[in-house]
Amino acid sequence: MEIRNIGVLGAGAWGTALAISLARKNIPVTLWSRRAAHAEEMSSVRENQRYLSGFKFPNT
């Protein structure tokens, strides 16, 4: 079975850790935040500094 894309709703510590774990296994994943400014910040710095600092998002 091919996994096409996983969506993780909630960009807190747990959601971010789950998304990073999946991405490290080469599974396409989209991390959703309820605040647009937070999503933009995570996208620009490639890390969730607010809830899980020190863990960079894998390159995709």
C-alpha cells in the first residue's frame, strides 16, 4: 500500500513530533496550525520554535 500524504492537525509539540517522525521515514506529511502566523513562522525557520524548539523539519 502506497501512502500518498498524511495530514497532522495541530502544530503543538505532539503534532510536530509526529509530523517530523513521519517525514523522516519519507512519508509525505502536511502539518496544520490553526494560526496562519505560526504556520508561516514554522515554514520560514523550518522548526516549531514555540512548542518543539531544537528539532528541525526534514528537507522534502
